[in-house]
Amino acid sequence: MMKSIILISLQILLFFSAFGQIQRNRIGLQSEKIPVRWDEGLPLGNGLIGELIWQKEDKLRFSLDHAELWDMRPMQELHTPGFNYKWVKEQVLADNYAAVQKIGDKPYDREPAPSKIPGAALEFEVKDWGVVKQTTLNIETAEATISWQNGVKMTSFVHAKQNIGYFRFENLNDLTLKLLAPKYEGSSDNTVGGPVAGDDLARLGYKQGEVTQSGQSYRYIQQGWGGFYYEVYVKWKEINPKTIEGQWAISAHYPNKPQQEAQKIVASAPSYSAAWQSHQSWWTNFWAKSSVSLPDPILEKQYYLELYKFGSAARSNTPPISLQAVWTADNGRIPPWKGDFHHDLNTQLSYWPAYSANHLEEAMGYLNHLDQNREQYKKYTQWYFGSNGLNVPGVTTLLGEEMGGWIQYSLSPTVSAWLAQHYYLHWRYSMDKDFLKTRAYPWFKEVAQHLEEITYIDKNGYRQLPLSSSPEINDNKKSAWFLENTNYDLALMRFLFAKANELALELNHPTEAEHYSKILKQFQAYHLSENQELNFSKDLPYNQSHRHFSHLMAIHPLGEIRWENGAKDQGIITNSLKLLDKVGPAWWCGYSYAWEGNLKARAKDGEGAAAALTDFATAFCSTNSFHLNGDQTKSGKSNMTYRPFTLEGNFAYAAGIQEMLLQSYAGQIEVFPAIPQKWQQASFKDLRAEGAFLVSAQKTNGLVSSIEIKAEKGGKAKVKLPFKTHSIEFNKGVKVISQNTEFMELAFEKNGSIKIKNEAKK
């Protein structure tokens, strides 16, 4: 009898597990055609290497990439003697801003490097195979499949844990392929493409690398700048008369940094089938971390595609997500904005969804990169600002070196304060005390030191920056500088010192906490219009459509102005977002809509959040879900209709969905805080809340039917109750401290859990 019960239970478990898998498979990518553009290709990756599968002319093409392929030459003229923050202010006051642009801005547009560079491509002869039957990207298993009507089938994956790519062709007698190198020589017309279009690769000045063939293998070695070179290697063989399998690898080699050669990586690689097991195991674990179920198929599909790309682009031991991550443009040009690390929005937005989605390990790649380059950042801080402590350039190379370009933002004094939020979020979502002590708090201390040293007290007793800005208002003109703190800089500095105070108290450093509290009180209040709307600055209202909502930082992501604080903050949020909509989206990018979705969710506006995220998914994404910045429908959602591919909008979108389902930033756990009224059914499982709590909730027939909370570390949680009457279905290691009709306060033991059910009848 007991065996029968166990068997039945197992069958039920397998059924629901399979159902979840079928659901996610259904919302991958599927077509009857092979994509015909690189930025529509099927994306595969593991944070270090990546592959895009598409069709170029009559050939099947794999665009191969590696995150560490970089031309690291210094930006010309940026380190001109005398060029620094103090000198820039002098030129601004002297109305000599052209001198600043000549050194700080123009070289970024003019020079081809430093820059991310592409890897290589594989091309397969497929023109005689006839009509394509189906093209699929299975995001559950991270495997791409193409089937032809003649019976040929191609499958490919980039191994989730090993830096090697695989491909297999079935029902095929022979395979013709070539390894193609980017045209680093011989194709340039010597024109400057600019930051969006990108320069011709030949402007880098490389001598073209050589591709050599040996039997069923190719090897390509490309020399770059300053002793850097990279190697690409591919080999293939017949497994049986109808099956051919192959592997490829890329290795990046810098002086004094030995790495295994690509050829050796391939030589030691297991077979396709053997590698597949560990690859799928990683992805099974990835998808098990959390899940959502939405009644809107457009929003749900886009959400899972975003998480898939995050899983393909982020690892703890790889470089952080750059503008294009492991999918650098395969168009013969340097990638848009040099494919670099933009810290005035792009990298930050890329990691927004990691915390609530319960992917803290993958997000560590960002913080590891920042910590690894601390000495470089300190060197830059001393050179440009003349201060101790730590600040990060707003635009950097792979090694954290400054690149210039629109220096209000690329050399902004408050970049590290925004980056500090990610240290804070990792602490709050993990409650890892060792991380707080050894990494988060030291970062806050050094950033606070830098900001305290460069600011001054004005005649009104307020602490001010010598020069302030608001990305990217007034672009790189003189008018982009402000002599009084903008709301952007103000929000970041207020956040930095408020959280430094909080962390110091957590670590029992009362003297340091008191000091940070004193500094915090020296900052003025936010600049508001007569209608209680957030301005750009004291004298510049929000009066122009702009892609970067820098004036709204205090609402989101920083949460300094909160709906939960009551009527005053609610008025500021409501009025500011109404003005945002009134001024309109003429000059928004796709990421603006994704950010708006997060802002609307913080305002508890489910309809508004869903509308903004729907606009993003339907108007600003390629067929493969890549964020293309401009309005691809040309339906008036933006005046910008171009298509440079960058990733931050994709990941900000995923964070917006999470904000609709769960919020915990205000010291309370609130489920379904901002979903449309028409969403009668919705659920999520194991979304992570601040305090290291895993939360699951379900809405059925228009009512929240249950909330389940698990404590990873233990501690107190305040839960906003979405129902009037309830019962506790199970309670393990949880004490109810207090409760009323609105809130329940709970004390959890480590690994404690509780499930609260709605007892109300609709």
C-alpha cells in the first residue's frame, strides 16, 4: 500500500514538473525560417563565450564570441596633463567648454579603441538541403535546433559550465564548413562610424590573422593590440555514417596572464552526449530557482526569454554583462558604443532582476569585477578628482580603465554610489554577514570618503558637488553641467550616506554611523516643482522627453521616495509619473519603457506597469527578444527607430515583472502589489525578498489565495496581508509576533517556513 502511494505521488510530481517544462518550452523561440540577421540570431552563451545562429546569404552561420576579446589601448588624449575635475570646472566657468570636449569627449567618438572586438564565425553549406522545416531555441535546455524537410537536423549548445560550444548534424553524409575571421584588414574606407554605427574593424590597424586547416579542423590566431592575441579552434568528425559532431572554443591571451589554448580545450572536451548531461544539469538548477505564471502570454514569454539571456550572459567567474555581453555585433564593425561597460545605467539595469529572481550567484560576477579592479578605480579617483577613497569611471574597459566620452557621465563623481546599491542589494537579499563585513561595507566606506572629500558646504549650509549632472540631460554640452546638485546626484549621495549609516549600525560601528548620519543631514531636500514634481535640478524642471529618467532615481531604483511613506511621497510619485507621461516618449529608448514599468509598479499602478512592459516587448525587441533601442514598429512610441542592440532594457524588463509580483524594498513583504485588475489568475514561486526570504504566492479567481514564506537565514519579516481573514496551513519554526487586519509580523528560525491561506469567499 505504501509503495503504491509513493508511486502515485511520484507520478503526480513528474506530471507537474513536466507540465512546467512544457510551458516554458512553449515560450522559447520557434519559427519556420532561419533568422537572416545577426541581431535576430538564436543566442547561446555561458557568460564567457557566446554563439548566434543565423543565415547569411545561403549559408548557416554561427557568430562566435568571447567576453574577454578586447583592444585595451588607452584612450588618446584623455590623460593630457592638467585635465581633471577641477580644471573642467574652471573651463565651464570661463565659457571655454570646447577645450574640455576636445580632450574628454571627442576622442571616444573619433578613436576606434579601446573597444570590445568580435571573435569569428563558422559557416556551413546548407543550400542543397532544401526548405527549412523548423527553427527552435529551447530555453529550458539552452539548445538550438534546426530541421530541414529533407530530414537533416542540426542541434547546438554552448556548455553552461565549460568554455566550449557543440554542434551536431544528423541524417547527413557529409559536412562542408569554414572558419571565417573578421575582416581586420583590407576592407576599411577609413571613415569614422561613430559610437552607434561603429567603426570598420580595419581601423584597429591589425595585421589580418591566419586561418589554417588540418583535416577536419580549423585554427585561427589573431594578434591584437599590446601583445594581446586570441585563438579560435573548431574540429568535427563522423560519429556514424549519418551523424557528424563538432566542438569549438575561443581563448583570449594577454601578456602575463596565461590561459589554456583553444585547441587544447577542444582536444580535452567530452563528446556531445557526455557534455550534454552536465550542461542540462546546470540549466535545470537555474530554472528551479524561481518561476512565475502570468495570464498575459506576451509578458510571460518575454520574461522567460529575459531570464534565459541572463542565464546565458552572467556567471560569478566571468566578466559582468557589457552592452552586448557574449553576442558582439557580427557585421564587420566595432560594436555600438564599443561594446563597453557603461556604468551610468547599462550595467546597473542588467543586474536588476538577479536579486528577486533568486540568482545571486550569477550576479556576483558584477561585484567580483568591481572588487578586482578596485586599485585601478582608486588610481583614477586620485588622478581625476584628487580625492582619496573610491570612484568608478562611468565608461570603462574590461579592466576598469576610464574611456571618456561625454565626461559629465563617463567621469561622473557619483558613479560608485549607484554601484554601491548592488553591494547593498546583495547584502539585503542574501543576509550574508561576511559579505557585508568584508565587501559591502568597505565599498561604502571608500565611496563615502571620496564624496565627502570632493563636496563642500555652500553658503546655505548644504553639501554640494563642485560640478553636478543628470545623465544624459543636455548631452555633452556646457549646459549639461550644474553648479548645484541635480536630483540624480542628490539621490545617489543621500542613498550612499543613509545606507552607510545603516550598515555601520549593523556592524556595531556607532561612531562611524553617527558620522554618516551627520553628512546625510547636510544634503538639501529634492528639487520639486510647484506641482510637487521631481525636477532635473533646482532650476530645470522636467520639460523634455528623454531616454534616461535620471531625475526619478529617488523613486526607483533607490527607493528614497516611497509609496509606503504616505501621502507626501505618494503625491510626488503620482505627480512625477503623470508629468513623465504628459511630456511623452518622443526620445525614449526601449529601456525607458522597461524602467517606466518598474516606476509604475512602485506607484502600485498595475495597468500602467503592464502597458509600459508590453510596449517594450512588442515595439523595441528583435524577433529573438534582443532589445534594439528604437521603436521597431515605427508607430510613434519613439522618434528613435534605429536598432543598435544592447541588453540593459531586456533585464530591466524582467525586473519590472518582478516588481509587479513582489516588493520588499520598503521593509515589508507585499505580494501582487501592482498587477492589472483583469489578472484573475497569477502566481510565482520562490521569488526572493530582502531579508533572504523566499516567497511564493497565488492569485485565483481574482483573490490572493495563499502566501508561502521560507527563511533562508532566519529573522523578522513584516508581511502585508492581501486578505481580510486567513488561516495558517503550516508553520515550521515561525512565531507570530503581532498581527492586525493589514500586517502580520513574523519571527523565523533559520529554514523556518509558513503558509498563510485566504479564508475569504469571493
